[in-house]
Amino acid sequence: MPTITVATQPSYEIAITPGGLTQLGAAMVSAGLGTKSRRTLVISNPQIWHFYGDRTLKSLTAAGFEPEYLLLPAGERYKNASSLQKIYDAALHHQLERSSAMIALGGGVIGDMAGFGAATWLRGLPIVQVPTSLLAMVDSAIGGKTGINHPQGKNLIGAFHQPRLVWMDPEVLQTLPPREFRTAMAEVIKYGVIWDVALFGLLESLPRLDGMRYLAPDALLEILTRCAQAKAQVVAQDEKEGGLRAILNYGHTIGHGIEAVTHYRRYTHGEAVALGMVAAGRSPKPWDFGPPRSAIAKTP
Ligand SMILES: NC(=O)c1ccc[n+]([C@@H]2O[C@H](COP(=O)([O-])OP(=O)(O)OC[C@H]3O[C@@H](n4cnc5c(N)ncnc54)[C@H](O)[C@@H]3O)[C@@H](O)[C@H]2O)c1
Ligand SMILES: [Zn+2]
């Protein structure tokens, strides 16, 4: 199954394994976790826990971990300081040590919050990202950006904290609500435009992209792999967004504007980014102009 190395310091692996949730514990042991402290804290939400909680706990216990878990309310509006406080309270209550891992089992909201909790509790303990949404798999679980929202703005509080392992099981996407799948596809198309022309070709060749059920398992696997490779390559070259990493924001300037003027209610993030990419693609760039019109008019 595809494994991609993210060449940060230290480096880490992204593994994409259909049905692999049951092997999470073993994969963590292979990544060097659990040697000093066996205690782990899984952070998730009730929607995801309902489907995948048992499997996750069993897998961790089977590999010798002592898992505890914390469920935070679902939704972007709970990506805030009060949820973060709950993470700290659970870490204290369960006596996590600096070598105890936190595990984010969820979409980007859980991944960002758990990642930030792990970055800051005891000045940093390991985080394992187990993305369950398409957006988290192709984007947020990779690259180490973590954080929460401030009442005045999104993602204003945060830290860079690279995961020790990103463990993806594409089969969990079967329970993802269809709109969440579609919206993340905009970010997939983005990688095709900014980085990977072969991915763009693959996407064009597929009959439909707007639902998990329209994609053959091998096509989905290739999409996930290519997106993870793209993000890993960008992040390895520019971990803290000094320059190149900003390429990942293609379509986002106008997209964020659309989200803001519609009060984050009408469009999902991916829908707004899709509109933003169309608009950015149409807007004239200096290199599109060719000779000035006046010069053309004067040419005999
Ligand atoms: N850190 C980064 O680099 C980065 C990059 C992009 C986005 N983000 C952040 O990611 C967040 C958005 O992430 P998202 O789109 O995953 O949203 P999300 O985490 O809110 O998940 C979307 C919904 O799907 C549900 N869900 C997730 N997986 C499921 C599954 N397998 N089965 C059933 N339900 C499931 C969730 O409970 C939630 O209701 C935003 O907060 C954004 O700021 C971070
Ligand atoms: Zn985005």
C-alpha cells in the first residue's frame, strides 16, 4: 500500500491502507511510539466515534497501548478555546507524559485542535493524524499546521507541529456525508492545477467525481496518493510557508472573500474555493496580455 515520506526534520510517513484502521496500533509501534509511555489519548467527535471508535480502541489495545478518549462537539464553531481546554483537562486527568501520543481521529476540525493540543501540552507531545474526511486526507492532516479559531477570525491561534504518523484508511470515507466529499474534491482539483498535471488528467478521465460511490477503489487510492505526494513535496520545501507553500492557497483569496460575504453559511469552504479557482483562472495576468493593444493598432 502506498507510503509517502514527508522530508521534514524529523521526517514522517503517510500511509494509505484500505481497511487499515484495525492496524493503527501496530503502525504506531512501527513508528516508534509506545516504547516509553503506553498511554494514548484519542480525540474525536461523536459522529465519527459512532462508526470508528470501537475499531480504534481495539487496534490500540491489541498493540499494547492504554487508550483513553475524548469526544468534542462536531463542527467548525467548536474549533475554539473551550474545546482546547477540554483537551488539556483530559491530558491532565489521564496523566499523559511527554512520550504519550495524542491521536486525532476525525476531519480537519479535530485534526487542527488535537494537533494544537499536542503541540502545546507539556511543550509538545507526539500527534498521530488519522484523517477521516476527504479534506483531512488530502490536505489538513499533512504538513503540521495546527490551531483553533479566535472569535474574531479563523485559525488565528496556532503552531506548526508535524505529526509522527499520518494513517489513512480510505474505507472510512464511505460514511462521510456526500457534500463533505464533493467539497473536498475542489482541493483535489487544486493539486491537479498547481502541481500534478497527471492527476488533472486522471480527474478528467473519470466519469464523475462528486461522490465516493462513483470512484473505483483504485482511482480513489491514486487520487489520495497523488494529493499526499503533492502536499508532502510542497511542505518539505517550505515547511513554515515562507514562499512556495502559499501555492496551496490557489483559489483561496477569492474563495475566502466569498465565504466571508456569505457569512460562512451559503457555501462550504471547498465550494467557495472552487468558485475562487474559476475566478483566479479567468483574471488577466500580466503574462496573458501580449503586446499592448495600442501597439497592435499601430502595426501596419
Ligand atoms: N491544518 C491545515 O493545514 C488545514 C488545511 C485545510 C483545512 N484545515 C481546517 O480543516 C477544517 C475543515 O476540515 P473538514 O472539511 O474535514 O471538516 P470537519 O472536520 O468539520 O468534518 C466535516 C464533517 O464530516 C464529519 N466526518 C468526518 N469524517 C467522517 C466520516 N468518516 N464519517 C462520517 N462523518 C465524518 C465530521 O464530523 C464533520 O461533521 C477547517 O477548520 C479548516 O480550517 C486545516
Ligand atoms: Zn482550502
